[in-house]
Amino acid sequence: MTGGTTTATLGESASRGAAVTIAGQVIRIVVQLGGIMILARLLTPADYGLLAMVTAIIGVGELVRDFGLSSAAIQVKHLTAGQKSNLFWINSSIGAALMLVTIGMSWLIAAFYGDDRLQPIAAALSVTFLLNGLSTQFRADLSRSLRFGRLVVIETSAQVIALAAGLALAFAGAGYWALVAQQIAQTLAAIVLLLILTGWFPGWVSRREQMRGLLAYGVNMFGTQVLNYASRNVDSIVIGARFGAADLGLYNRAFQLMMLPLQQLNAPSTRVALPVLSRIQDDRARYAAFLTFGQSALLTAVGALLALLGAQAESVITIMLGDQWLETIPIFRILLIAGFFQAAGYAAYWVFLSKGLMRQNLHYALVTRPLMIVAIIVGSIWGMTGVAIAYSACAALMWPLVLLWIHRTSDAPAGALLANGARAIVVYGTACIVSYFATIGIPSGLTWIRLLTGTAVLLAWMALVALIWPRYRRDLLSLLSARKLLRRRSRTATPAELTQREEDVEREDTLGAPHGMDPGDAPPPPDVRPEGTER
């Protein structure tokens, strides 16, 4: 097969994958929004708080269960059938062990929080470790082979089945058990569908396969994930231990609503970007072009959504959760800041994974994550608001640091990524302010009118900025023609084109940031919390 044919096929797969993934995420967003709106009116803040207490502690087990091996299987250039089978048995064995450990620790979890209801919740959720362990390499196989359509079908179907189970128990008055059943049903449905649609079945363990490189990648990634997880969940543990289930439930709903657009866009974009970037990591020009385009597209979608949520927070909370959750509005607005900076830095995470820079990623986490944990603990002195401020401030401060990190450890275009992020801050920050003041005179009781007016004003502002700012206009146009752009970039470039691309990247990398200053925040790995308590 010629190089031109190979790159064309890769570009076609990437463009199709992006289109299919976006379509699937639209469906998933609708399903998840519907579930949030209904369940929030059937359950209490304490119900959500109980589940969040458990998942904040046992969620680290999901990192142990994965051990970074799903990303290792996707990132490695050549993966034999024996290696893939060995990875399956490793993940499955870890999952089974974690299930038993969690059952044994369930009494300790209840004792830590002083609430006996947590013991059966933890024991019931332990089965998800085994189910997810079995499914890890099936998902990795679909991602590695760029069969994104099947992944979309599996994840969407599992989500619908899980929501149906949760709603059935919620309407029956089961309280927090509805949320527990939702998590278990989703993992169970997913493994069944993966077995049917993947078309792969593992063989027996092979001792002849070379596993050291895969395990080394996984170990470094696992260390990073544990640090990330601790820094991103210490807030729930602190709030649950100090203020109780009800307050944690309020905080958790604000966090989930903030994370909703990020979860529905970040994880799927990584699923498409990681295998493609891993394959073109040695072609600096193509790598830089794909990376900066991916970040720009992600920030366009996430930035607009977060700006609208911040401007119209009261209407959004009222519609999505109901009047009993209005206390979450100030916390919700503060956490939206963290959400933006996490999205802005997600491209740095792609760099670490696709280039195999897991040791550098671990060093970065060792420097930054303990500081974030300390800041959140100190912030808890001022209650939930103090925790939210500490979390968001750390996310903002870590954004420039991670791009400086990848600038020094790789040839990724850190300056171009900084320019994309800075441009998004200007556009969507002002859009949020304009949308907020445009509806401030409308009575709060006219919820839908305020939301629709605020949306229209925000879109009009974006259009105005696009008219007067050529660079932002190019961002929007490239997003609208994403499939065409991916095809064009997939073909084999001539030497002259490659030289020109490298010059363009170097120019933007140099001009995009002050000397010695580059941004980004290596966001956490794909979310390990079950739906309903996502972080």
C-alpha cells in the first residue's frame, strides 16, 4: 500500500469517525439531559450525595482496573493478537480483585462517613469493576481500528438501557438505589453489546509475548491518573465528610451539570484524536495541523456552551434540575471557569498520550496535583463556595503550566495552542457577559424567554465577532468544513507543502505566546465516574 493511500484512508476514517461520534453524542446528550431533568425531580440532594460519597473513594479503583492499558493498546504502533489477549486478562483479573476488595472495604467506607447506608451501596457498585475490566480491551480494539460507529451504538444503547432502569426504580420510590441500578445496568449492557459487535474474542494468556513496553506505558499513565483523580475528587470527599450528604448532593449536581458538555465532547474527541495523532506523531506538520484544529473545534463547541450556561445559570438550573436546586447557582458559575480551562488544555493531554510521553506527564502531575489537593482542603474552610473557588483557580493556573511542560518535552505547537485558548477566552468571555446583561431586566419567572433571548444574543455576538475578527472567522469556517479539512490534510503532502506548514506552525508557535510562557492543563483521563456522579 502506498503512503498516499494509507494517509488518505486515515483521513477518511478520521473524518467519518468525527462525524459519527458527533452524531452519537447529540443523541447521548439528549438522553442524558432527559435523565437529569427527570431524576432531579424524583430524587433528593441527599440521594445524589450518598452515591457521590461512595464513588469519590472507590472511583480510584477504576484507574487501578484500567492501569493505563487501554490507552497503551491504542497508542502502540504494532499490537499482536497475543499482546491484546494478555492485556484483556490483566484488566479482567484486576477488575475481579477490585470487586472483592471493595466489598471488603464497604464497611470501612460507611464508618469513615458515619452513614451505614453507604455499605450496601459500595458493595453493589463493586460489580462494575469486574464488568469494566472485561470490557476494557474490547473498547480499545474498536478505537484502535477506528470503528467509531460501533462504539457510538454501544455507548448510546447502554446509556438508554441504564436510564430506563434508573427511572423505573425512581418512579417506584427506590431513592438512591435508582442511581445505583443505573450504574450497574450501563456497565452490564455495554459488555453484552461489546461482545456482540466487536468481532474479537481473547485467546489464552501467552508468556512469549513482549509486554514490558505496554506495561511501562501503563504504569506511568496509571501514576498520573491516580494523582489527577485525587485532585479532582478530594472536593467531594472533604464536602461529604465535613458537611454531609445533602450539601455534597448540591455540589455534585452543580459539578455534573458543568461537566456535561465536557464529557460529551472531550472523551469522544479524544477517541478520534488519539489513534490518528499516534499514527502521524512523526510527521510534525500534519501532527501540528491536526492537533491545533482539534483544539480549536473543541473550544468552539465547549466555549459557546459554557458561556451560555454561565450567563443563563438561573434559567438553566430551574429547567434542568428544578427549584429545589437553586442553591447551586453560585457554585455552578464558579465551576464553569474550571470547565473552560480543562477543555482548553485537553490538547496537551493528547500530546502526552499520542507521543508516549507518560513519564513527562507523571512528572507534571507530581508537581501540580498535590498543590491542587492542598488548595481545595484549605478552601473548604469557607464551605462549598471556597472549595469551588479553589478548584477553579487551580485549573486556571495549571493551564499555562502544562503547555510550558509540553513545549519543553516535545515538538508540539504550544504557542499555537495558547493562541487558540486566548482567543476563546476573549470571544466566549465577552459573549457570556453580553448574554447575561441582555436578559437581566427580564423577570426571573419567564425562564424560557430568558434562556431563548440569552441564546439568541450570544449567537449574535459570536456572529458579530466573526465578522470583525478574521482569525475567529477562520476557526468557525474550518469547523463547519471539518470533513473536507480532514480529507485534505490526509493526503500525502509535497516537500514544499510540508516546509510551508512547518514554517506556519513555527511562526504561530513563536508569536502565539510570550517567551517562556505557554498554557494548558492536562485534563484528567476519560471520566471514571459512573454516570450520575460524573466529575
